[in-house]
Amino acid sequence: MTNEIWITVFGLGLISFLIRISGFILASHLPKHGAWARGLEALPGCLIASLVTLMMIYGSTLEWITGIIVLVISALTHKPNLAMFCGIALIAALRQLGL
């Protein structure tokens, strides 16, 4: 292999390492208590809810049915990962069936 390939591999590895370290350093400075901490804890759920809401607004009856079923699964099990998996599987199965 040429020197250019080794320089590229080393450079990409270094950049990847720096990105991971910067995330670790940034996370260590985030607040652990208070309003900002509560907001950051709620952020992933808010993003998922906004994306799903947008898909349901512009979607068909199929998306509405799937959204309601996922909401029920999430409310009953309190496991959002399980609800998301079920929603993905359900929408894929319904679309495969041509509904």
C-alpha cells in the first residue's frame, strides 16, 4: 500500500478518536440536575414524537392505525423500544400485504 493510503487511514482514525473524545468531554460538562438536565433527558422522546406525528399527519389511514397501535403498546408495556419495533414490523407487514 502507498503512503497516501496509510496517511488517509491514520487521519480518519485520528478524526474518529477526536470526535469520540470531544463527545465524552462535552457530556461531562452537561448539567446533572435542574431544568436543563430534565430537558435533555426528554429530548430523544420529543424528537421521536415529532417525527411520528409528522408522518401521521401526512400519512394515510395505515399510518394512523399503526400509530394508535404503537401508542397502546407503549402505554401498556412502558417499553418504547418494544413499541417502536412493533410499529416498524406492523407497518412493513401491512405495506407488504398491500393494505
